[in-house]
Amino acid sequence: MSFTASSLEEPGEPTIPASLIDDRRALLEEHEPRNILVIAWYQVIFRIAWVFKTESVIMPAMIDAVSGAGWVRGFLPVLNRVGQSVPPLLMAERLRNSRLKSRSVIGTTLLMAASFAALAVLWVLVSNRRQAWMAVVVLTLYVLFSAFNGLNELAISTVSGKLIRPHRRGRLMVVGGFIGSVASVAAAVILLPRWLEAPNQTGYANIFAFTAGGFAIAAFLVLLLFEPADRAVSTPRRSPQHHFTHAWSLYSGDQAFRRAANVGMLSIGSILLFPHYRWLAAERLNAPEVDMVGWVVAQNIGVGLFSPLTGTLADRYGNRLALRCCIFCAALAPLLAILMAGPLAWLGARWFWCVFVVVGMTPVTMRTIFNYTLELAIETDHPRYLSTMRICLAVPFVVSPLGGLLLDLFTGEWRFLGICLLFGGVSLSMMLGGFLTFRMEEPRHRAVVDGGIPIASG
């Protein structure tokens, strides 16, 4: 049975005359350069703020400051993925029906800023932070931030899908990725060392406050976007069960989407290891805390290097090929970490930053997956496709705490075996996902319908 993006439309939805569609498309193309520039600069400011809360370095170190247990650290990817997947699924229809999608970008970015502002205040008020209740509060704020971040990524991806044509979305990765990396590296080099070296870890308050301020500035940049209002659409309130059922129907009924989701679920495991890279270097190489600055810089240099290459490749040859290259490259990071912490330990203390350069491919891979997803659906179904993809990408993180527990179970001379099992297993899964991209279709090779927008077919 064929399952198309158009089959997901709600019954009774008004049909837009072709003449109005043509006028709207011409208007969007006229303002496309401006919108690309605004979204790119939004991503630059966002990246500068984000570098001070890097998931692979800063956040795991902060969690270790309130609780040093590996299983607690292992909960970070779970909370991150749950927050970034479930709320977007529940809010996708509301975003789809909203007249101005950019308002959701502004609101969610400000909520992200508020989360880190609260964390900064908490860090200032509490001096004895290594307490159970403190870990609970910090993790609660973290999952709230992750929820706002998931909604934000859904909104900004939807806005990009609405305002920018498929073969130009890679330019956002080129401009935002490169300039964002240069700016964030400069900010990290100037500010992070003094804050991380502050006594009693008080510098984290400055880190969190800077992050909050960066997100707030990025939110107001969105006001510069040109976005024509969509038609107002009203639908009855849906239960959570309806949204999950509809997501399953999309996954099971759309073969092109299902193949992409399977690739995503296998290749997303790199994020599962984010909390453990810093721990691995400290455990096996006795790397000092100050090395975190170098690792943050290295990861952002990786993003800056890979974003232009991937974006250009995607615009010229399609997101399928770009995604394949991303996955195979990102799969090397866990293997390189094993080598640096084991057979090449004599080099590891000085060269472990190379691991984080390759880790920089992970966010580029995520963006490419979502850009590919956008091409599988008509514009009105972008929120639903994106939110369903997020749910699929969250599935592997159910086992994330087990990864931290595995590292806790293997002690002494057996510790490295646990490291090899976890990191090697993730790398193998990612490579399998890379090979499965050969079964994916390239949306730009399909027949063009519906006024130039390709529609997914089974």
C-alpha cells in the first residue's frame, strides 16, 4: 500500500488555490536571501551560547560535581532524548496549525534561556552542591531544558522548511556552522579557562549565566525574519495516545521514512557516549580539568570543518549521500577514543582532543537527518515528520543508563574491557546504520509534484 505525505492531512482541511500558492512561493523566494542570513546568524549566536554547555564535556563535568556515579551520568542522554522527543510529538500539530511558526522559535529559545538562568542562580545560592537533592534539581532543570530544546529544534526546522528551498538548506550549515564555530571557539578560549579554574567550581554560575544570555539574544534575532502568515486551522484537541498512534502509522506506513528512521536509530548512538568521553580521559589518561577547554574547542572546530563540507555536499548531491558520509565519519570517534585510552595511551594525554574533533560530526549528522526528513513531506506535514523522527531517535537511549552501569561494573584491570564493549558496540551500530543508507531513497530523484515539493511514496 502506498503511504504518502498528503495522506496525513486532516480531513476537511481547506484547499489553497494554485494561484495563491504560486504568489506565496514567489514571495518566499524574493525574501529567501534575507531569511537565510537571519537564520544563519541565529545559529551563530545560538552556537556561541551552546558551546558553554557542551553535552560531551561541560554538562557531564557539572553532573560529576554534584554526583560522581556513572549511572547518574548515564542518565543525561536519556533525559536529553526524552525531553527532545516526547514534547515535540505532542506539540507538532499545534505548530503545524499556527499562523506564524517563528513565534514558537522565539518562545522556546527564551524558555531555554530561563532554564540556564535558574541553574546559574541555584549554583550561586548553594555552596555544598554534592547532595542528593541537588542532583535531582539539576537533572530536573536539565530535562526541562531538553524539552524546550526539542521544541525549539522542531520549530526552527519547520521554519527552515517553510522559508528555504531544499537545495539551499545546506547553506545554513555552511554559514552558521563555520562562522558559529569560529565565534564559539574564540569565546571559549577567552572565557572558559578562568571560569573552569575558579575555586569550588563557582565558575559554573558564570558559564550558565552566559549561556542564558546568548539564548536570549538569539531569540530576538528571529524578529528579523520575513514569514508570511499561514491560514488559521483549527482541529480538536488530541490525546497523547492519538499522537503516538499517528507517529506509529507514519513509521509503519511510509517506507522511505521508516528506512531513514532505522538509519537514524542505529547511528544516533554517538550521543549515548557523550557523558563518558570526558570520564574516559580522566580515568585512563589522568587528564586535568583544564583540558576541557581544549576539548570544547576541538569539538567546535570539528563542527566548523564538517558543516561546510556536509552542507555543500547536501545541496549538490542530496542529503542521503551527505548523511552516509557523516555516519561513517562519526563512527570513528568511539574507536579513536578506545585507541587513545588503550594501545595508544602514551599519545592519548596529548592527542585526546582529536577524538572531540570527530565528535563534532555528531551534531552535523543530526542536522542532516532532519534536513533529509523535511524532503520526505509536504510543508504542512513537516512538524509531524520531524517530531516522529525525534521519537524514533529517542528509542536507543532507553539503554543509556546501562552503558554507565557497565562502566561501573567493570573495575580494576577489567575496566578497559567494559570500555571496549560499550564504545566498540556503539561504533559497530553506527557503521551498520551507514550501510543501511544504501537502502534509502534520495527524495530529489523522485518525480516532482504539488507545485515543486516532492511527496514521499511507499
